[in-house]
Amino acid sequence: MLIPLQITFRHMETSEAVEANIRERSQKLERFHDHITACHVVIDEPDKHKTKGGLFDIHITITIPGDEIIVSKKHGDNHAHEDIYVRIRDAFSAAKRQLEDKLRISQKKIKTHEVPPHGRVTEIYPMMEYGRIMTPDGRDIYFHFNSLVNTDPAHLIEGSEVRFAEEMGDEGPQASSVHLVGKHHVAG
């Protein structure tokens, strides 16, 4: 980190053990994102109970180039949150997930769904059970009626838009898994 870790205690006494736990967890975050420039952790015990331990709020602000990650864990009324170490663990786990997400986005590792090739039917030969597709880039692709998916060849007309998988056949590119896009009606 470029700026040293900052730890702030509110409405409570400082604790060397808690500070050590936070320092250890903040150092581990650098394994998930190596460009952390600053980290500020605020531990707050807003509603001290006289007979029981307090419920803790944890707020973490992490600065990375071009962005900031903020994790704010409010206690609610869950008495499991009376354990400050559980609260710290949960807050740092949330921060780790956000850092991993930011890293995936920055490295463009987010899944993208490729759009299958598409084109328009330019020729249909019903007696020989095949046709031709013209792609937007001007390529001519052969398809056999056997490769039509959930489409009756009788519903196929010239100009129909289709999506398909492309493969290399014996005589050049051919389409398989041809899907008709939308509904096309023959003018009568």
C-alpha cells in the first residue's frame, strides 16, 4: 500500500489485538489485488450494552487506481455480531470479493456471450434439400435442411434471417444448427 493502513476506533477503547487482526487481514487483501493504494478501517460500537458485549459496525474503504471499494457492515440485531473478530472477518471477506470482481473486470475476464454467426437466406432448393446463406461480410455459406433446428423447411423463405454454427465442409464453409430468427410470412 502506498498510504499506510488507517484504523479508527469509535465509541470504544483501542485494542492492539483487534489492530493486529485488521493489519493481517489487510495484508492478505494485497494477494487479491496488488494495486491497493490505501485502506481505512473504522470499528464502531454505537450501542454499548452494560450487561452484554456491544454490537459492532465495521466500515472499510479501499482505494485502488481509478476506483474505491466501500464495505459497510452494520450490526443489525444479530447477537453473533457481538464478536468483533466475526464482524472483521465478514467485512474483509466482502472486501475481498469486491476486489476480485474489480480485478476480473479490469482484466476483462467477465464472461461474454458470443453471438453466433448470422445472415440471410439467399437461395433455397427444396427438391435438393439445401440452401445458401449470405453473411453480413459477404460470405456465401451452404446449409442442408438437416441442419435446420426447430424449423420446418416450408417456413423458410429467401430473405429469412438465420443464426448458425459454421464449420468447414468438403467443399467450403457450411452452416450447422441453423436457427430461424423471428417469424417470416410469405406475402399472399
